[in-house]
Amino acid sequence: MTARYPTRPFSHIAAFHPELTAFRRDLHAHPELGFEELYTAKRVQQALKVCGVDEIHSDIGKTGVVAVIKGKRCASGKMIGLRADMDALPLQEHNDFAWKSSKPGLMHGCGHDGHTAMLVGAARYLAETRHFDGTAVLIFQPGEEGYAGAQAMIDDGLFERFPVQSVFGMHNWPALPVGSIGLNSGPMMAAADRITIEITGKGGHGAHAYQTVDPVLVAGHIITAVQSIVSRNVKPIDSAVISLCAMQAGDLNAMSVLPGRATLVGTVRTFKADVQALVERRLQDLCLGIAQSMGAIASVNYERMYPATINTPEQAQFAGDVAESLVGVANVVRDLEPSMGAEDFSFMLRVKPGAYMRLGQGAAHGLASCHLHNNRYDFNDEVLPLGAALHASLAEQMMPL
């Protein structure tokens, strides 16, 4: 395997690949939700002590951990941030290997166990070699899966305590083959917003519907009309998605009772702030107008949860160059198609320049090619040395001796 990536970091890290694999699988067997990563944080701190990092800081953003590694020289004054997420998903695992989740209803279905292991691998290499002029700050972040753990760490003084000039993160990507790395110089992931539409009508007997204001009927019209917002308001060259994903109204055991209220819940995904504002405004106007026209009342609660993950062009160019030094030009995709999924690394990119990358982990024979958030998913341990080497190479090449 070392022959595929003949660079100093990869060759060095590949020597302790089995140890990284064992560490990753231990994390997989003990998944924890956001801000509950007590076991994970403890294991990370134990591993960092063994690695010989200079400083370990815990409980940042509740359960976050930060390691500091100084280079052979620090004359440059440079400081780089490298980030990995630690939390798991509320998902029942359907795998049957030895390291499957030991906790019913919880699993590492997104590969954060692998991300954490790769950053630990980078920590060991950087602490053992220190072949850079500056300071590497390794950020082990809690609560990525819907808890905004990145923002929690920022609010807890992450970048005041560790004033990095740039920050980098990566995520495994089953759609890319092993040995490939993808990114672009702009939007990588969409903003994720939550919408809650409350419809108030007048309940009554289903046999005498004329005496009611049926909120279920109003909801049906809203569901259909909302799909016109993107197609008739958003420019075709822009991107937006509106999905109403859940509806609650009435009682399934009361077939002849029209309820007085109905609730719709969904998500909006956009890349641009002006498109986001347009969608929010049109949702308000459309829902309120439809409800009023049918004698009902509607309210729209629009929550801006995760901003879009947008790479800084200069840092994206640099990250792409570093990736090429590891896997070659042919294996780096610099114009990777953005995803309408969301990622809370976006909070870090709002306050620091940086880049977010995709690390290929899919294989032609199907191993580790399950989609993310799938109950059969597992991180592909084959890519642990490459991911760790990518983290380490970012530090070395950003802060050369």
C-alpha cells in the first residue's frame, strides 16, 4: 500500500495502520450522540497522550478536544487548524462484524469514527516528526449531526484560544474511489434550514365539513403550491430544494373527525444568501395567502440552522495541490459537484478561511460503498493512512521548514 502514495507522511503513517484500524473500530463499537461523546473524547485524549502532543485541551464546546503540536521551529508564527468530527447517529446498525455498535439505536453511520482516527494518525506523525515551522491545532469536534458542535466550540473561544490562520476538514465519500480526493473552490455543501408551518382552522364532524375550516385541505394546497417556489422564483442557474417531510394532523383512530390544527415540517437547502432569503419570503407569502383564502390561519417558522459550506478559493487551491502531492493529478477532482447536504464545518469557514475536502472510500467490489447514513454503512479502513497523511501534509506544506 505504501507504494501508492510514496510521500514521507504516508509511508510513516502506513507503518501504524493496524493500530489506527483498531482504534477506529473501537470507536465504531462505542458510538455516542452529539455532546455525549464522553467515551470518545476520553479515548482521543488517551491516544493523544501516547502520540506525545504538546498540549491537550478538553471540554471545549462541551465535549470537544483540541491538541496542539509545535514544529521544530515556530519562527513563522503560522498556525493551521485541522478538524475531525466525533459524533454518531441515532440509527440501528444492521452490520454483523465484530466491531458493530454495542449500543442499540446508535451507530457510526457517517464515518466520524474514521475521521477521528485519521486525525489521531496525523497527530502521531506530526508529533514524531515535527517537520514544520509553526503550530498545528487539531480540533476534535462534537455534535456535527444536527447539534452545531462547530459553533459551540467557536462560542467557547476556540479561535480566540487557538488563533489559526486557516482551517481544513474532510469527509469520507463512498461515491469516490479509494485513492481519490475531491473538492472545489466554492460551495461544497448547502445551507440547511428547518421550516415549521402551523395551520389553524376549525375542527368538526367529517360528515358536516361545510361547518369546518379544514386544515388538512389547506395543508394539501400548501404542499402542492410550495413546489412552485423553486421552479418559478429561483433562477435556473441557482440551486434550491424545498422538501416538506412530515405532516401531523388529527387522529388515525378518528376517521370522521376533522382536526382544528395541522403541522408541516420540512427543510430548505440553498447555496446563496439571496436565494435563501427569497425562498423564506415566498414561503411566508404563499402559506399565509393560501390559508387566508380558505378561511384558515397559517404561521411559518423559518429556522436558519447550518450555513452553506463554502471553500475559500486560495485555500482550496492549496488543498488541491497538497492532495496532488499525495495521489497525483489524475486522482484529484478539483471541480467536485456540490452536495445539497449540510455540514457544520460551515460555521468554521464563516470565520476562518479554509477548505473542506472529500476523501474517496468506495471500492468497485462494493466494499464501503454504502451511502452515508445507511444502517449497513462502515468506514473503509483502507483509507486511514491516506486521510491521516492528507491532514499531516496540509500542516507540513502550509508551514514548511
